[in-house]
Amino acid sequence: MALLGRVSFARGRGPRRFFSYGTNILYQSSDAFQSKFFPPLQKAMLPPNSFQGKVAFITGGGTGLGRGMTTLLSSLGARCVIASRRIDVLRAAAEDISSQTGNEVRAVQCDVRDPDMVRSAVSELISVAGLPDVVINNAAGNFISPTERLSPNAWRTITDIVLNGTAFVTLEVGKQLIKAQRGAAFLAITTIYAESGSGFVVPSASAKAGVEAMNKSLAAEWGRYGMRFNVIQPGPIKTKGAFSRLDPTGAFEKEMVDRIPCGRLGTVEELANLAAFLCSDYASWINGATLTGRQAGHPEEGVPIGDKHPPPGTVWGSDSSASEVRGGDTEEVASAPASKENQILFVGRDSKLHHSLACSLPTWPGNSIPGRTSSLHSCGERDMSLPYYFC
């Protein structure tokens, strides 16, 4: 089975590695001096074929961190099935990863908010690959808004994806495993502020805290069935899609890196290696754990941009409401209005949500970003482990 360090070739292109976001591209000028002591490794940590004969089910596995984890697991022998709502994106990702690793990846359409669709997706998973040995709950969505401007539907949208979606997938797979008397390793991708709390992302923080409580609770209850439940809270990990939109000039990245002891951001490869370890037999004793990407010196979590909360009296705009496109129907997601000058992107891991969601971001000293002019920028589906202030 191919290793991550091995170079592959694509038609019409030069050599490339399995992970598409290498440090030579994303870290050219932002690293601090001390980062030379902490170089990221872009190869598999585990031995070849560590997941040979195992089935892995990854929600939000088509882009960003989800794709990175899928690529690594596939390269280590796992038969991967990725799920999300946008089947075209999934199929393209599955085909690309399969060609890179030489190991077939399957795509299954699923809206994690819909328990019937989850049930159907799990049934298809079992049909095409068998009961999963690894389940990674990675699909999620988020947007930034003053809490007092949130509508009930805004709250419901995020909690449905993050908390209910994770629960629906976990419970449906778990019941099938119990029935078959099979164990599995479950992993949830949350964020640092699930523990610390954070302003302006209260629905997300609340839902992710619920995901963590659920995983720890199931570790205690379902351990007797052979199931393990662990959590990763990614810290600031740079992905191409997110940072090209969030911080096009690199100014805020430089400020953030200066506060990180090792002098650089994390990489997709490092997160994927950690995820693979926790889901492997090498971690069979680890159950109910939460591993965090927090480092001493991080700026305060939950700040949209810069290191300061907006001062009292900040105006968030008054002209239009944030909305979501779902199945062709437009639904109100948040009452946070969007002004032409101050747009903030929808940060999502569950694909379609980013198509028409926008909420305004105020400008205050230390919080000015060139290029915030279009009504919406999208990061795609887990096309990031966005910095802690966006995840």
C-alpha cells in the first residue's frame, strides 16, 4: 500500500503528494523563527496496512480535514466511505483519493440532519463496504453573529448539523454494531471553544459541547460493546480554501503565529495522523478522551477577526437577513443582517449551507480586512479546521 511520502502523478501535472496542501505553499512567509525546531512531517505516522481489512465511515470527508483523514486512512489500507450532501463533490473526491492511494473510496449522499437519510446512508454503507470499524463525525457548520440577533432557526440550523447530525449517525451505526456484536472506534471533530465557550458562535459552541458530552457518555456506556469514543479539538490548522478567503493578505495569520509557542500553524497531515492513531488498534486503551490543539499563548477563542471583542455599541448593519438554501427553498437562518461593506463568510463543513449565508462583520480598531466586499465567500465542507475563532 502506498505511503503518504510517496510521490504520485496526475495527467498534465507534475509530481504531487497525497496531501495537496504542503507547507511549501501555505507557510512561505508566516512562520516564526522558532518554527524551524518544529517542522511538520508530511508522512504517515502508522505502519503500512495498519487499517488493512477495516472499514472507515467519514462524514464531511470530501474536502479539507475530512479529505485529509480519508486520504491517510485509505493509504493505510482502510476501505473508506465518505458522506455528505453534495454527491458531485463527494464522487470527485472519492475518485481522486482512490487514484492516489490505489484503494477504492466510496461516496454516499447524506444530510446528517435527516434521520431517515442517515438511516439510508448507513444501510448503503453496510451494503457496499460492511459494518464500519471506524466512524469519524466530521460534518459541521457555523456562522458568526451577535447572539442577540439570532433567530430560532439560526440556532436550530447549527445544532441540527453539529449535535443532532452527530447523534443520528452515531446512534444509527451504534445500534447496528450492537446488533451484530461488533465494536468500532468513533471519533468526533469539535473545536477548542467547545470547552472554553466563545462569543459570537454560541450555537456552535453549545452544540459542540454537547457532542463532547455525548462521546464521553457513550464511552462509559457502550465500552462494554467494544466501542471507543474520542474527540479531537483542532487548534489553528491552515487549509487553502479557508485562509485564502479569511485572511487573503496573511496579516492576521502573522499575528496569530507570533503567539504560538512552536511558531507555526498546524497542518492537515498532523491532524490526520492524530485521528488515524486514535482510531487504530494502537490506541485501543484510549476511550472517552478529548485531545486539544490548544497551545499556550493562543489569542482568545471566539474572536471573529483580530484579538479584541467588538466594543459596546458596534453596529452590525440593517439591510438584509442571513439565509440558507436548502433543497431550492430559502430559509431564514439568522437575523444577523449583511451590509455591502462588511460581509463575513459562512464557515461550513456541511456543503450546501455556504451557498447563500452571510452575516455582517463590524469594523473596529484592529479588525480590518481588505477584500471583504462580496456578499458571500464559502470555505466548503470542512475545507478547513479554521482557526479557533472560526471553527
